Amino acid sequence: MKVLVIGGAGYIGSHTTYELIRAGHEVVVLDNLSTGRMGAIHADARFFWGDIRRKSDITKVLLAEEKTRPVDVVMHFAAKLVVPESVLKPLEYYENNVEGVRTMLEAMVDCGVKNIVFSSTAAVYGEPDNPLCSEDDPTAPINPYGETKIASEQLIKWVAAAHGMNYCILRYFNVAGADQSLRIGLDKDQLTHLIPLIMQSALGMREKLSIFGSDYPTSDGTCIRDYIHVTDLAQAHVSGAQHILDTGDSLLLNLGSGKGFSVKEVVDAALELFDFNYEFAPRRAGDPAKLIANSNRAREILGWEPKLSLTDMIKSDYAYRKQLQQDTD
Ligand SMILES: NC(=O)c1ccc[n+]([C@@H]2O[C@H](COP(=O)([O-])OP(=O)(O)OC[C@H]3O[C@@H](n4cnc5c(N)ncnc54)[C@H](O)[C@@H]3O)[C@@H](O)[C@H]2O)c1
């Protein structure tokens, strides 16, 4: 298939591009490089600089590609995703995330592209009563970021129904790790994810790690989350895209391992490999005690199974970050 990856210079978009190319697919990337990096774009992908909020940037690419072979699937990764920032700048988040999706859908309708894969998030579940989240559970985001994802999901569903399109909406849980090549990984100015923060502490780039909250109703008092390796996640995008293309069905799927690890368990797993300091800090607002994915639907429909472990995530993130540090020395 030929895939337009919007946001393919970012963390998950670049890993998905690598997996698409490894599986023999053709990839075109559109990105405004606001948080992405040129160096993360696979050498075999064609790159167009553009902004998803400008329809002509998208139609230009779709029409240019049509001359050789039309784009079969659009994958959307081009969102802003820093939760505290979304609370301070809701207008920017709605504009980029929701208006961006609306413009992209309009361009797809204009150019007759029928298949969309969309990155959504566990943040749509908010603070659920049942910590093992299934796709049909109620959604109740507690921040503007999560709201923009639900609004985008709804918009995609309505547009798909009105224009005969197929969608694959993927709700990710906690994504971590780096590609086996170590050419790409999580490389951002604003790091908020636990595993990279641990690695920065292990590499001496931060004094110590803060664990937010030690009085949650869990076995060791710290929050429990579901971690998924970015390569497993990327492979689910390849399978999801192929599935909607082949069957004409639409899908809404959680992507997680189905296993929960407490923050302390992740810290302990990393401490077995590296030395670093940590401290307990007060709880952060809006962190539910426990959030785990029920990913049975993805397993049943796509035959997808996460293959990489928490240790793989920790080791690959460390190796990637160490390499980045050496490159800048
Ligand atoms: N990283 C996670 O842990 C996580 C978890 C759940 C969901 N998600 C979702 O996955 C997607 C990708 O996340 P990521 O971690 O790779 O983020 P990222 O910031 O690394 O990548 C986003 C990419 O989109 C580009 N982009 C942003 N706005 C754009 C615009 N207006 N026009 C064109 N390009 C634009 C950026 O330059 C960047 O390359 C997002 O939609 C996010 O909501 C991520």
C-alpha cells in the first residue's frame, strides 16, 4: 500500500514509517517539523514540508502522488500532546489537533482517499471507575488534550459515515522504547514520560527522578500503568491499515500490553540495569491510580500481539539516549 504519514518526523510517526518500509510499503511523509526532526524521517520515504491546518498543503501531496500511484491510506500523528500545556493553551490544542483533523478529512474527501488511521490515547478514558479499559467504556477526558482526541474521533466517525470512508482509531497507553537501529527514538524538548526521565537520571542529565505520589491505593502506593514498546505499536498501525484497506471495515482499538506495572516497579527494573537517584513527590492532579488496556479486540481482529517487554523498552531507550548524548558531545 501507499501511505501518507502526517507527522512522520515525530516519535511514533517515524517508528511507524520504519515498520511500513520494513513491510515493503511505500511511504510519503508530511510534517511541519514543529516537534519532529528531519533526521527521524526514513531515507526511503518522500518528504513534503507542510502544515495539516492548510488544506492546500495536503491536497498538493495527494494530487502529486496520484500521478504515479494514489495514496491508499492516510495516517495521522500530527498532534500536540503535552497535557499540562493543553490546560494552559486550549485554543492552540483545539486548533492544531481538531482543526488539523478537520482540514485533513476535507482534503481526503476532495481527493477521494478513503482510509484513515488515527492516533488516539488512553487519556480519553479520564479517571475510569474500572481501571481495565475496554473500547466501549465511557470516555470522560479530564484535560483539553484528551478532549481534542475525542472530538477528533467523533469527527472522523461522522465524516467516514457521510463519505463512505474507513477508519482505524488506535488508543495508545504508555508508549516507550526506541527502534532497534537506534536511529530514532523519543527525542523531545519537553520530556514527560517516565522511562526517558529515568534514563536521563541514569545518564546524569537530571539530578534525580521524581515519583509523583506514594499513597495511591496500589500494592506499593505508586500509580500503575500499561507500557507498550513503540515498535509493537508501530506494527499495529501497519496491520490496522492493511485490515481496513482489505475489508472496508472500521476499527476502534486499544493498544497496550494488558499488564500493569507500578511506577516503583519500573524504577526497580531500571535500577537492576543502571544506577540513579529518585525521590517521592506529592501526587499530580489528574493522575488516576491505575490504567490498563484491555487490548483483546486488537489481538482478535488483527492477530496483533506485543512482543517486546518492559526491559526491552528500558534498554532500547537507554541505548538511544546514550547515543544521542555521544553525538552531541
Ligand atoms: N507519545 C505518546 O506516548 C502518545 C500516547 C498516546 C497518544 N499519542 C498520540 O500519538 C501521536 C504522535 O505522538 P508523538 O509522541 O509521536 O508526538 P511527536 O510530537 O513526536 O510527533 C508529532 C509530529 O507531528 C508534527 N506536527 C504537529 N503538528 C503539525 C501540524 N499542524 N502540521 C504538520 N505536522 C505537525 C510534529 O512536527 C511531529 O513530527 C499524537 O497524535 C499523540 O496524541 C502519543
